[in-house]
Amino acid sequence: MTNPLGQSNGARRGALPEPPTGWPIGSYPTYAEAQRAVDYLSDQEFSVEDVTIVGVNLMQVERVLGRLTWAKVIGGGIVSGAWLGVFFGLLLGIVTGGFLAPLVVGIVGGIIFGLISTTIPYAATRGTRDFASTMQLVAGRYDVLCEPKSAETARDMLAKLAL
């Protein structure tokens, strides 16, 4: 398991990244299939600490969600700002003891903040980016590697899974 900084639990702080090592014991077109293979090894009480899943042929994929218009940008700013305002209004209400006034102030302030934080960046693009999208990092395939000492056993176990 890794932490949010991408270091494994046993990695030294400040250590440079190293390429994965081991013998290939399986190759899968999707991450879900590679994960299923490692889960199968774990279910068979195989020492999965020796196993690594490696994404090969990495691609950055941008999936377009839809067209952006001023109405959508302003509406999104109002909604996200209002939710943020509700949160801060309730927080302020807990601290001050009253709920209605802090909630109203929080919602109004949140809407103003939401409008500013969405319309200025959209206006700055000057129509060169009139669509919403998400970015993903995906691999062309996922190889499962295993330390040489137990790679043959793991490969035999995965062959049974394929049947």
C-alpha cells in the first residue's frame, strides 16, 4: 500500500524512485483484471508482498464532459459557492450560538466567492476552452511482476485462474 506521496510504506524518505523489478507472471488489458489476479493470489495465501502491478504504455486521457456556456459557469459558481457558504455558516453558527444570521451571511458570501472563482478563470480563457473535461492517466496494459524466488509458483497459480 502506498501513502498519498507515492512512497511505499518501507521506502526511505527522500529516496529516488526506482523502476519495478521482478519476473512477469501475467499481463492484463485492464487494471481491474490485474487487481483480480493479485487478489486471487492473496486468496490462495500466496505472499503478495513480492508482487507488483505495473502500468505499461501510459497515456493521459482527457474525456470531454460537455460544452461550457456562461449560464453553466455562473450556475455552477452559485451552487458550489452556496454549498461552501452553508458549511461555513453552520460552522460560524456553532461558534456564535445563533444559526440564521451566520447561515445567511455564509450563503451570500459563498455565492459571491463562487461567482468570482468560476467566472474570472472562464473569462480569462477568452473562448479557447469552452468545454468541461476530466483527465485520467491510464495504461495500455498492466503487467503483474513477482520476485524471482516465487515467480514460478505465482505463474502456475494464475494459470489455474485463467482456466
